Amino acid sequence: MTRALMKTLLGQDQGMSVAEMVIALTITGALSVFMGTELQATAERVYLNTAVAEVVGDLRYARSLAVREGQTVQVALDPDQPGVTLYRSSDATQPVAPMRNLMNRGIRTIRSTGGRVLVFHPRGTSSTPTTLTLEDRRGVQRVVTVSLTGIVRAE
């Protein structure tokens, strides 16, 4: 292209018209609404998965602590204010660590088929097979199982 032709083509570019600007902003707004709801749903899933991973970690830690110290370790579940607390059986008044508050992770309830207290024995076994159900604010549930052999799994 010659210089004169380039100058003519570049000189004709005056920017966007108001109609083009309105169309671009409308498309951008619609996309942000759809992406915002998708991002919110993704964040809720991440919170639930994090809470499940924390509960599984606490249960596995309780089992390993029982084996390592040679004494039973109790895991107290609080369904009213969803949380998990670990106690040594030798001193049930002092928790091993502060209560893990699952409300911070968006958990509304935690239910257990084995009662409010799970017990891990020094051989690594559990006193009862238990299924824990964690439910978030949207009603989505995840299940954590503890077998008699003390194996903890998230499903």
C-alpha cells in the first residue's frame, strides 16, 4: 500500500458510534451475569470439598494419634453448630486442637449414623462403622465413611 492510501484509510477511523457502544456494553453485561452465577456455584462446590477434606483429615489424624499414643481418641461432632473436636480419652476436658467450625466452609448440618462421638482405639480401629453426611447451604450433600477397621473415605 502506498502512503497516501494508508493515510486515507487511517484518517477515516473516527471511533465507535453510540449504537455500537450500547451493543458492546449489553453483551458484556449479559456475559458477566451468566459468569457470575457460574462462579458462585463453583465457589460453593470448592467450600464443600474443602470442608469434606478437613473432616477426613481430622478423622485420619484422630486415628493416627490413637495408634501413636496407644490410647483411645474421641471425635465429638456438633450438629447444631457444625463442627468437629478431638479429645484424648485420658483427658476428655481438654481438646487436642480447637473445634473445627464447618460453618465457615458453608456447611449447614453434619449428621452421623454412629452418634455424636466417634472413638478410635489404639489399634486404629473404630468403635462403630459410621457415615457422616455434610450438607451445605444449597442442600448439596457429601458423605464421609468410617469403617470398623478405622479406614476413612470421602465419597
